Amino acid sequence: MIESVSETVQRQSIEAFQSVIRKSENALKNMVGKEANTSLIEKRLHALNVSLYILEYTWNERADQHYSSLEISEARHVMNNLLPSLKRMMEKSVAGTPQYTLLERRIRAFQLAVQAMEQK
């Protein structure tokens, strides 16, 4: 079972996912315009959307899960692969700065999503 977290952490986690999804969507738009290979960003964006949905599904006790077990498993794998790079970025950041706080919340959100996906 996913660990119990406060409503504040839940809200911050959802906001962290919404933020990174927006940034990824913008990056994808820019890449499409430059005819770059978009497969990696598309895969990550799908994993982010699945992760956000799983958190909302878990915390809001929604009964309308619409992602397959395979999609959830693939998303969990992608999220686990993103965590080390976020942790390295955080090590280079200065505690107390907005960037540090953003990374801290994003890492926490990713970890919670992975926990939730492990239960599906």
C-alpha cells in the first residue's frame, strides 16, 4: 500500500507532475518543429501522465482506472529510471533555493507514484 501522506504532500505531488508534464509538452512541441527524434520524450510524457493518473486514482479512490497493467509497469520503469538523474541534479543545487525545493517535491512525487504503481 502507498504510504499515507498529508493533503499538502498530495497537492504538491500533483502540482509537481502537472508542472513537469507542461514542460515536457512544451519540449515536445519544440522538438516536433525541429524534426527531432521525439520517441524518448513521448515515452516519458506518457509515463508522467500515467503516474499522475495513478496518484489521483489512489488518493481520490476513483473507480475508473483506464491504464493497462503493461502501461503501468512501463511507466513505473521509466519513473524509476528518471529518479537518479533528479537526485544528481538535487546534489548540485543549493538547499533552500526554489530549484532545490522543486526537485525535492518532484522526487517525492515520483517516489509516491512508483509506490502506487507497484500496488496495481
